[in-house]
Amino acid sequence: MPKSTHKPFVIGVAGGSGSGKSTVTRQVVAAIGSENVAVVMQDDYYRDQSHMPPEDRRKQNYDHPDAFDWPLMTQHLAALRKGEAIAMPVYDFAADNRSSDTITVKPAPIIVVEGLFALYDTKLRNMMSLKIYVDTASDVRFIRRLQRDISERGRSTESVVNQYMDTVRPMHKQFIEPTKRNADVILPHGANGPAVDIITTKVKSFLQEMGRGVD
């Protein structure tokens, strides 16, 4: 990335499981071009659990803030803002553990931080230019999570339902939904078109200021 007097424009995209966070991120990337965006996925920053047997990993509460490696995530976002590439970890949800693989994320003028707790940590929030909370009805979120976990993560219907009742629902109410108050923009009904258009317009304006206009 060429040297610039502008710091990257960092967008935080938070919301409950199945709210449509990834859809918002994809729409932003599509609107301004992947070459202009670095995406940091909080889902890949779950703590390494190699010291635990597989049966114990499955019992962990993955919907609590303590499940994440906050120091590494903060360090990586700070590095991207300074124009440095990072080796983002890759989480293997089938094994309930961090993979040995990493993904190289190169610096870009726009950085999107997407995750359940994207707006939870003060240090992360202080590095953000725009904070978004994707607000979607709980029944819609549950159906999306059920479909995803069965098709993409090899889970059974029973295990998804049990996890939802035991941890996902109570953790959402206790930790995730309250981060709505930290948002600059709340997107009702998920990734609705008009709201995303407003966001991408603001981002395009920032890129034009940097001399990197988007058609």
C-alpha cells in the first residue's frame, strides 16, 4: 500500500450469530473492491486449545468474550493500521481448535473487523472509524445458525439446539446485545440495502480523499 498521511478507515461489524455480519462485509467489499479492503475475522481468533483433549474442547463456551485471543487480535489490527501484513490464524470448527494454517492479510486503506464481539473491547473500538451493529430478529438468527452449523461445521441438530439454549442465547443477551450502545450505526433487519449503501458511500468518499477513487 502506498504511503499516505491517512490512517486506514477501520469498520467494526458486530451482531449476534446469524445476524448477517458476513453479508454486510461482503457487500462492502463488493462495492469498493477487494484490493481496497483487509478483512479481519474474529471467528479465527478463538484461543488455541491444543492443550485440551477433544472432548473438553467441545464443552467450552464459545459465546463468551473469554473464548477469544484479544491480545493477538489487538496486535494484528494495530499492525495493519501501521501498514504491516499479518498472519491471521485459521480456526478449525470441526476440531474445536486453531489450525496450524494461517492467512496472510495485507494492509489496505479499508479494514473490516467482523465478529460477535467486534464492538466489545475498548482497545479495538478505539482503533475504529465506524462501528456497526447488525440487528436481526432472534428466530431468524437461530435458523441461519442451525443451517450453517449443520452444513458447514458437521454439527447435529440436537447439538446446535443444545448449544443455543445453554450458551448462545444467554451470552447474546449478557454480552453481545449490550454492545449495540457502542455502535455508530445500527442496521435493523440485518443487511438491508439502503443502510449498506450509505456505509459504502462514506467509505468511497474516504478513498477519494486518499486518491483511490472507486468506480
